[in-house]
Amino acid sequence: MTGELNLSGSFNIGVQGIASGATVNITQVLAQSYQYNELVGQIDLHKKLLTLTPADQIQERLNLSTKINALESQTEQFKQDVKRLAEQFDRIDINTERLKRAKEHFDKGEIAEARAIFESESEAMKADQKKLLQKRDEFEENILPKLKNNAEEYLLSALLSVTDYQNPNRYNDAVEKFKLSIKSFETKENLFQYATFLMILNRISEADEIYKTYLKKFSYELVGEEVVNIYVNLGQVYFQLQDFPSSESYYKQSLELLNRKDAESFPNFKFLKGAANANFGVLLQYQTKYEEAYQKYKDAIVILAELAEIDSLSYMQTLADIQSNVCYLMRLMYSQNILAEKFDAAEKKYAEGESYAKAAYQTVERFYELNNLTLPLTLVNNALNYGNLLIEKKEFEQAQAEYDYALKIIDQYQAENPQSYLPKKAIVLNSIGVLNDRDGKYQESQKYFEAALEIGAELVKS
């Protein structure tokens, strides 16, 4: 950590190839799922307990609120996991007994039972795989289809493993099953899904290798939306690897394809265009091409705002994150104009930054109204970005309030997800150090810088 304000919330949007025309009604699956209903029941129970807890029992009310937030976050994640499973079941041929039984359970909302099909028969699946691999030479006649089926089973098993919230090793288990799926038979689906999953885990170099394999094996048969999917994600990969020329090339190629008339027929056209513009905006921002970045962000916001009105659950968080990104960008543009002594322009950028920070808060509030779910990480990013903007005008008290708000949220969630929240805590503490430094409180400043460095050191060790 240093005495500089850090970027927060500038993100890239991964695309996972959302399927269209799914034969599974996700709402019905969730309605029948006892795992989902149990989560909802737990939320209702804790909310009732909260209403019955006297106002003076502050710690007990805080504990209940923290539990409610955690349950709501898990419920939201469960919905997204079920959506991804539904899409995958819709893509594949259900032509093995295990796949048929897993599909039957899934259609009835029996997620754990679907997962148990593969878990209980894991040894049989391994035995199948071993036998099939030993007979690889016969693949042209009858082994290849069976290996493909085995790969599809492992792919579904990997996706189901991600939903096993009671398993602390669920991500590692999913990784191993993705590998086993690919080992049996490389398909566009398992390579793309695995690469995307590695990006979620921030294993960018590994994701890059899988994408390279994907392109090498399937580039000749990629069409339409598949090409845009891979270009957007490769843009993100090379951005994370700090290969900015390659990142820019892929974003430009994705937008060139999306600007063609025939692209409007893509089932996921609008989201892809929004994601490509937002991601390109992040890259341009890092390259200090601020006006170009601002235009890309604005284009993305128009698209995501339209999508969020139709499907708030899928798109409203992304909208809020982009709005928060623009707040950060306006801080950079404010400073740039101050240095150039363009004071009127600087004031305009500051006002725009405030409006985008407030818009992000309003989007999160609207998301809660519609879905009864909070977006804690988005709130942390926005509070940090807004606080950093406020520092520029020496609004120290208001900036401190934003940082305190961010720390309050982090303290609620850091035990549940330290990988996401502890780095944010270090950034917030560093920003408070900057605030005190600029306010002439040097001893206080040093204390916060040291606290940020301590967290950073622990993160490096882990």
C-alpha cells in the first residue's frame, strides 16, 4: 500500500454463453427445490427474529442482520448456479442413465439428489473413464461417443459441485471435475466453461491456456455469438495479464462483429455489446484515454439500464458497478483538469462523479426492492470510489463517512469471503490513510497505512 488512492470497482464482465430457448423453467425448479426453500425459510425466520428482538439489544440485532445478509447472498448465488445448470442441461444430449436421472431430479428442483447421482457413482464414473481411455484406439467406431458422454457427465458434476455450499473444497472439487471432463473429451462446452470458471477464481494464466486450446481446436467452427463470447473473454484475460495491445485488439474485434447488422439476431446481443463496451472502457481508463473510456461506459450504461428493466436479477448489479466505475473515472478527469488549470471543466467532472455515485446507490436500492437481496461488494466499491472523489474537494468528513460505511459492510462479510473482502479492506484503510495525510493528521495517516500493509502482507502469505 502507498499514499495514493486506489482504484476500486473497475471490473471486467465475463460472458458465459447464456443459452436461449431453455426447456427448463428455472422458476419452477427453484419453487420445487427444498434447498432453495430452506434458504428462503431461514431468511424469513431470521427476519422474524429480528423484528422480535428489542431495539436495545444492539449486538443481537447486528448478528441477525449479518446472518440475513449472508443467507440472502447465498440465495442469490444459488439462483445463478441453478440458471447455469439449466442452461447446461439444455445444451447436451441426455443419453446416459446417469444424465437422465440427474436431469429428472433437477427438473423437480432436487439439486442435491442430482448432485448425488454423480457423487454416489463417482467410482463407477472413474471406472468408466479408465476403461474408455484404455480403448482410445477404438474411438472412431464406438469409444468417442462414450467418452463424450463421460465428459458431459463430469461437466455437469463440476457445475453441480459449485452448488455444494457445505463443502469448503467445492471450488477445488469443481476444478478437478472440469479437468476430468476435458481429459475424457475436449468439447467447446467444457473448455469454455472451465476457462470462464478459472477467470472467476482469478487463475488468469490458466484460463489463458484453456482459451488457447479452445481456439486451436474449435476456431474453424466458431460462429456468430460464440466468436464474440470468446473475444470478450480474451480481452479480459489479456487485460488481467497486462497485455493491453492484445486486450484492445480483442475488444475491437468483438465490437466490430457486434456492430454488424446480423449480430442483432444473437440471443445475447445486447448484453454482449454492453459487456464489450464496459470492458473496453476499463482498458481505455487504464491507458489514460479518459474521454474514450467515458463514452464506452455511457454506451454500456444505456444498454444495461434497458436490460435491467427487463431482468433486474441478471443485469442490475452490473449496471451499478459500471456507474461506480464512472464515479472513479470522473475523479481522474477532475484531477487532470485541475492540473491543467481548467477549473470549470474540473467542477463539471466532480459533479458528474457525484451523480454517478448516487445513481449506483439508487440502483442497488432498486435491486433490493425488486429482489429482496443486497449487493455488498458493489456497495463497498461505490463507497470507496465516492470517498476517493470527495477527498479531491477536501470533503474529509463526508469521505470518512463513506469509508466507514465500506468498512462496516466488509466486517459483516469478510469471514464468509475473505478472498474478496480483505483486499478491499486494505484499500479502504489505505484511502483513510490518504485522507488523514491530506488533512495534516500524519500520525493517524501512518497508523492506517501500516494497517493496510499488514493485511497486504497476510494476503501475500496466504
